[in-house]
Amino acid sequence: MSEAFVAVEAAGTGTQPVPAVSGARQFWRRLRVQRAALVAAIVVALLVLVALAAPLLTAIEGQDPTTYHPSLVDSARGGVPLGSFGGIGGDHWLGVEPQTGRDLFARLVYGARVSLGVALAATAVQVAIGVVVGVAAALGNRWVDQLLSRITDIIVAMPLMIMALALLAVVPSSFPRPVLVALIIGFVAWGTIAKITRAQTLTLKELDYVAAARLSGWGTLRIARRELLPGLAAPVITYAALMVPANITIEAALSFLGVGVKPPTPSWGQMLTSADVWYQAAPQYLLLPAGALFLTVLALTVLGDGVRTALDPRAVSRLRVGTGRKGEAKADGGVGTVDAGVAKPAKTVGAGVEKEVRS
Amino acid sequence: MSGFAGFALRRAAGAVLTLLALSVIIYVVFYATPGNVAQITCGPRCSPEQVHQVAQQLKLDDPLYLRYWHFLEGIVAGQDYSTGTSVEHCSAPCLGLSYQSDQQVMRIILTKLPVSLSLVVGAMVLWLLLGVGTGVLSAWRRGRFTERALTGVTLAGIATPVFVIGLVLMIVICGQLELLPFPEYVSLSDDPEQWAWGLLLPWFTLALGEAAYFARLTRASMLETLAEDHIRTFRAYGVSERSIVGRHALRGALAPIIALNANDFGSAVGGAVLVESLFGLPGIGQELVHAVNVVDLPVVVGMVLVIGFFVVVANAVADVLYAVADRRVVLT
């Protein structure tokens, strides 16, 4: 039996938190045995690479995402791209945008930057606020807990899209748009992380090693940082991994509605706003951003499921990590077969109900 | 049963409190923003005199808590607005005036509400049927090809943003195959048949993503129930697998599904905004996007509160239904 198995066993009993450092290796091992999650992780890594290398890729192509090429569209026919297949050729690998003639490949790869960047930044904001509020509610006195928990309930109850839309109306437009969108998504969707953090902290703070720290005179802040945060890592990472694809969808949706990321900054959702008008003349104008969105959200969702299985102590018997035998490496937690827990991000699966259920 | 009535009452009181707190947050966020509130509310094309009049009507010289109190008063008892020469009465649930469109916010919402309700309620019926059906089917055929295929389809459904589903459906079904005309809203009271035809595609668009989510949930819930002892007893008595899955396990699995359906209402409302904008349906969502674009604050605030009202009520109803459906729930 591998040491990873033993460590997870110990974590499962709830008496000892998983040590943060060796936890990373063990996590990777438990993620790797899930074939679907591994494929998803590779796809995500490639997407991140494309996003990071966007300036390089467009330099090789010799184009940039914002230059207009009026000579490449037929102004007499309303701006249909000239040439076959929407203007695909050696200069423009994926053709040009209708009306403006901007290079589609460049807009697509720069769009990956916006999509992933906004989603990751929003997730970071959600985790930061959620963890601080959750820990504060769990460690604070009764009134602090009541106040923070009620606010959290409201945040959880309100539809994300609606709140994000509404907030976009009042924030001054001088703000850089992608940053603004990331902040707003972050500020409206930290509720579930706060709930998870609060529940986990309440469990952790009753444990002996936290009591020991308290007895040796540590302050609340130091205990929170040194003793509680490592124990919070697993549930928070699990949920954060599921939030990333949800955030990608929300950014795309807001930009699709014309209130998110605005031109000239490219965004996949924004590209789809007028794609239906051009689908006959330039079908790739619809298919490319739609396909990119689909692939990204799919890969991140599968990866998120894999992360959850890898961090779930109950899944250990299904994973059979580390025996190295071929037949066993096929994890049960493949595509969408994970049963327990949160199935969809940005949702409070039974959160309000669970506490009322007698176990 | 008095325990149950008490629980329902407490839950209702909780919902009212949540709504109040929500209204405070919304009011503070939107009316305590930096910048000239009167100018923003009135719109960019207002003359200084008009801005001044708006500032007086909004009582901007009063402190924020007093203004909030007036706002609440308006919702409960209605309000009168003097427009200089005449007095306009805004009756009971008064959410203020939209100076940009020169209308009462509540009236704007009431004209748009039937469209959004038609969309969401119709789609909800669809996604429950599709989602629960798919979930039961894949739990029944677990381990076989059907389950794997369904699992793949559901995952794809979850990964596709609702507006991409809508775009593709619209282009393929209305544009290429011409099976349906492009969606259009006709009032239910005018022509029920046209109403249903016009909403068919929007219903499916909104329902598919949600159905995928519910299929996943139903399947997980079913598998959990199927592992319980009483199901093993049924098996031992020789009850057919079909009847075990279709009747006994489904009954046990339904309670969390009911509860989640109402909780999910909020995300469906968000999806409805996208569907309305995509198909050009004149509902609340489309109006909200418009109001956000032109920064019509009273409309934005009113819409968020009305949507919040529906979501909070749906959640409260869900909790009560859950308590009815699952007697293990402790009423607190």
C-alpha cells in the first residue's frame, strides 16, 4: 500500500490535516490515474500556452487582433469577407472578421487570453473574499457570524448573471474593461466558497492541534493563517476548480450581451454577438469562438471533476493509486461519473437544505 | 401538523427578511455610488433644470437612510411624484420612475413579465421532463452503452453556453432546415397556438443546458437511493428492476431534485436574459440589458428587486416542499 493511500486514509478520518507539501505530489498522482481528467489537463495546459503565447503566434502569422483591413471585405455586400471560405489564406490563417476585416486567428488567440485571464482573476477574487468571510464567520462571535452568514445567504440566492449585469451599469466606464468584468464576477459569486469555508473551519477549530495552538497563546490571526488555512485547501481548491469554467461562461455571456469586454479587446462571447448574421458567408466566424468556448469549458469542467475526485477522501478506494498495475489504473471517476457533492459550480447544492437534514 | 405550519411561517418570515436585506444592499450599492446620481438617473441628454427636478424628486438632500425609507414606503403604500405642473401617482408596489423612458418602473416590468414567465415556466417543464427522464434512464442502464452515451451528451450540454446552443439551434432549425419560423412572442391570451410555436425554440434553448444538469443530479441521486437497504429488500422479494428503478428508487431520489429545481430557478433566470436577447423576445431580461446599456438606474434597481423577489420566494417554496417530500427533514 502506497504512502499516498495511507496519508489520505488519515485525512479521511478527520483527525489530521493533509500536509500541504507532500499533498501536492499525492494530488497529482491521484489526478493522473483518471484518464479523462488527464486529457482535460493537457487540453487546458495547451489553451493556457496559446493564451500566453498569443503575441508570438500572431507575430508568426504576421497579423494583430486590432488592425482593420477594409480592403479584405466587400463593402458593397455589407462587409462580407472577400475570397473563399471567409478569406482564409496564407496571410489570414482563419480568415477575417466580417465588416472590419480584422484577423480572425489573432482575435481568437487573444480572446483566449481574455477568457482565461478574466476567469482565473475572477476565481481568485471569489476565493479571497469567500475564504476571508468564511473564516471570519466561523471564528468571530455570534453576531459577526450571524451578519456574515446572512449576507452570504443573499449572495448565494441572487442570480449571478443578473447581479453582474446590474453592477456593470454603475461602475465608471473608465476602468479597464476585462479587469472590471473579472472583479464584478468575483464580487457577486463568492457565497458558496464562504459557506464551504465556514463549515470546514467550524470543524477544524475543534481539533486538538488548533486547541493546542490556542493554549500556547497564539492569536486568532496566526491560528487562522498557520493552522486553519492548510486544512481548508482541499475543499476550497475543489470548488475553485469548478468555478473557473462557470466564470468563463459568465464572461462570455456578458460580452455576448455587449456589456462585458468591449471592442477593440477581443473576447469569444463578444465575437458571437453578430455571428448569426454572417454564418452563411463566414461560418468560421460563428464556429471558431463557439468551438473554443465549448472546448475550454468542457476541458475545465472535466478537469474540475477530476480535481474533486482526487481531493475526495471517500474516492480513494475507487482510484487505487500507486499499484502501478495497468488494469487498475483506470479510475472510476472518469467523465462525469462522479456522483457525490457539488455537480455544478455557482450552485448551492442543498446548501440551505443540508443543515436541516438529520443524518 | 402545527409544527409544519410553524416551519412554513418561519420560512416565509425568513424570506421577507432576506428580501429586506437584499433591498438595502441594492439600494446602497446603486444610490451611494460616486458621481452625480441625479444626472445619471436622468440620463445624458437631460438639461440642468431637469436634473435639478430629478434631484428634488429623489430627495437627494436627505440622508441615504431616509431616502431608502421613502423607497420602501413607495413599495408598500405607493407614492406621488410632482412633475412641476401636475402630480403623478405611482400606486402600491411603486418602484419609482424611469426618467429616461418617462414611465413608472413597475409598469415597464409588468408589461415585460408575461414574456419572461412564459419562457421560464415553459422551459422548466421541459427541463424537468428531459432531465429527470435522462437521469432515470442512465441510472437504469448503468454500466451499459446507453449510460455512457447519455453521460457524454449531458457533459456536452453542461459545457455549452446557453447562447451557443441557441445560436446553433436558430441557424440550423430556422435558417437552414426552415422547420420553424424565427421565434416571436405572441401573447398567450391573443393566440395560444402562436404563443407556443413562437416560444418552442427558446424553451428548448433554455431547457437543454438545465436538463443536462438535472440529468446528472437525478442519476447521482438515483444511484445513491439504489444503494439503500430498502431497495435491496425489494430485490430480494423479486420486484422487477424496472419497477425498482422507475417507482421505488425514483420516489426516494425526487426530494433533492424538487429542492434543487427551485434553487436552480435563479440560474435559469440568468439564462433567460441570454435567450431573450438572442431571440429578441421583449421580456424582463432584454429590458434589463437595455437599461444597463443606457444606465437607467431606477429600472435596473427595480428589475433586480423583482427578480430577487421571485428567486427568494422560489427558494422558500423549495424548502417547504422539501420538508413535505422528505420526512427526515428536521423543521427548525
